[in-house]
Amino acid sequence: MAYEYGAKEPEKLKIKDMTPKEKELLLDSESFCMMPWLHIHAFPDGRAYPCCFALDKYPVGDLNKDSMEMVFNGKDMRQIRQNMLSNKKSKHCTKCYDQEQSGFFSLRLSSNKHFGHNISMIENTQPDGTADFVIKYWDIRFSNLCNLACRSCGTWFSSNWYEDHKKLTGAPPSHAKIMKVGRSSDDIWDQMLEQFEHVEQFYFAGGEPIIMEEHYRILKELDRRKMYHVRLIYNTNFTRTKYKDIDVLELWNKFDSVSIGASLDAEGARGEYMRKGTVWEDVVANRKRMLEVCPKVDFYISSTVGLINALHISDFHRNWVEQGLLKPQDFNFNLLQYPYAQRIDLLPESYKQKVKEKIEKHLEWLRPLDNLTRATKGFESGLNYMMRRDNNKDIQQFKDTMKKMDVIRDENILETFPELKELYEAN
């Protein structure tokens, strides 16, 4: 049976084998998510969340002060579980609810699909929301160490943003240039080792995981234990494939399931502008070498799509397919929701119509080629999100932000993205 990207049925649990309560939670509920029962997410500064998609302003704890177990069963996490079991929505999860309204297959739905076979874990949940501390999905942002300074990022996830922040604000950030999560240097690692036998999946992001020592420490431990069944998923800027004397492409060949999500928002000069520090020739060379060294490793582009690249993104997608660097279905439309000033719903109606027309034409090419439907649904849902909102009143925020960044970086957005000129010429 072919894999259905948008289907809710869990990969490893059949509907016929579910209890009525399990069906209700995994298939019908508009709030239930497996994440709070098997996961805790951490920012480089120690702030903890129920997952990486939770709203930044609602942390559930601090891993620089408390253990994972304490945060996992802290007041906020217990309340989230109680809400989910009662089909009540939580403020932390707004981004998923928002995406689902536009037709996106959200992280909540994806988590239930990939981890739904663990649904029996809810049975031990106590009335106050306390659950067994078992971590099966790891996504710890060990540090903000990064070699790029992307337009849509900031100091919390990129050490390379530090100097730009000082130039933009006239003062350094309220934190160190390079932050590392944990109460001590080995704190998170020691806590991880206690849970290693339970792990089903690692998600590596950052910062930039390919240049982080902690990333290789985990892979070496998995290798030592011969835990090649553990799924590895990456969000990487794809500018590096080597660390010291380690070639990560060779390392990936040892594992049964590896998925590389390359954070590439545009190609050529546009790509270099959006993710400052990128050398586009290196990115193309890395993809070609990957096809030679580890051709069986899953590769997809995960583009953060916002106002800047809305009119270019379909060209980028198709060009890489036609160059033989990407399969048509291997494209993830990662909707930019924050920073607010770069969202596609700030576009004026006339420009939205141009984007709509171009993407609809792109979809005519894509649909017959996209058996997975991830790319198709991403573009369709992105259009839906853009057209059902009108925040054009705030377009000046975008212009002001880009102007300031262009000045400190000695760049010019209209030279790189001439298609945006009409936004600046409009009153």
C-alpha cells in the first residue's frame, strides 16, 4: 500500500486495532497530540516547550534550572495533557491549529501519524496530567552555533546573528553569543543516556547541527549500540557535510532511515541573500556528492516561504527537479508565520494575485508528478493561508525591517529580488 502523506491513520497502528477512545484521540480530536507523552523540546537558552512548534512566549519550563523529568511533569505540561484528553485546545499549540485551518498537515497531525502506535502511553496518565517520563522523540537544540545569519532567524538560533543584532539595536543581545542548553556541560547528555534505550527518532536542528559536536556524539552512541533502526531527521542549511575528520554522508549510510530536510529558501543570489553566509555553489556540490555517496538517504527541500520568496519559490522547486537534484514530491512548503513582518498575508491584493497565478500554474505541473502529495498540499495550503487573511496594513513593517538589514549588510533587496519593486512603489 502506498504511503499517504495526508492520511491520519498511524503508520504502525491499524484503525481496526484501536479502541474507541484511541480512535477519538488520534483521528477525530482537534487538539490531541502524542508529543506531550513522549517528548520535551528545548531551546539553546534552556527554555522548554511541548514541541518545536509551540509558541515561543509560552515556555513550560527551564532546562538550565530543572531536570527534563521535572519539566516533563511540571504544572504546564500536566495541564496540556489534561486539555488534550478532554479535547480542549491549549494556547501553546496555536500554530498547529492555525495551519490546520488552511489545510496544512500540521506537526500535531504528523506526530499522531508517526507516533500513534504509542497511544497506550496515555493509559498511565494520572488525573492531574502526570505521565510516565519516557522520551521516544528527541529534539534538543543543544546550542545556537550556526555558520549563517538567515533573514527569518535571530540570535536565539544563530550565533552568527550576534553582530547584526548589535548593529540593528545598538546593544548586544541579553545572552551570550553562543548558548548551550543544560545546567552543566554534560547535563543534557547524561539525562539522554538514561533514556537512550527508548528512543525511536532524533530530530537534529539548531543552530546548524552538522557543525555541532553533540550531534556526532549521539550518532557515535547509536553506532556503538548498533541502534540503526532509530530514525534520523535533519533540518540543516546544507552548506556543510563534514565535521573535523568525519564525513556525515558516510555515517548516514549505516542507518535504516535518514531524512535530510535542507533549509533552502531560494536559489543562486536569492538563496545567498535570504540565508546570509551561503555559498550557492557549495550547496549544489553537496547535493551532487550526496547523490553519489548516500543515494538511498531521503532528501527534501524545506523552504521557509514568506513574503520575500513567494513569487520565486515555484521556480526554485521546478529548476532543481529539472536539474535532477530533487524529485518533484520532495519539497516541503514550510509556511513562515514568524517573524510577522515577513509573512505572505502582508502582501497587497494585486501582488497576491500574481503569486496565486504563478503557484496555480506550478501546481498544474506538479500534481501529476507528486505521488506523495506533500508538496502539492503545501503549495495549496500556502495559497489558502495567504488569501484568507489581509494584513496589508502592516506592509510598512516589512519595508522598514528590510531597509535596516540591507544597510548593515550592505545589500539591496530590490537588486536581488526585482519582483518586489511594485511593493515599494505602491503607496
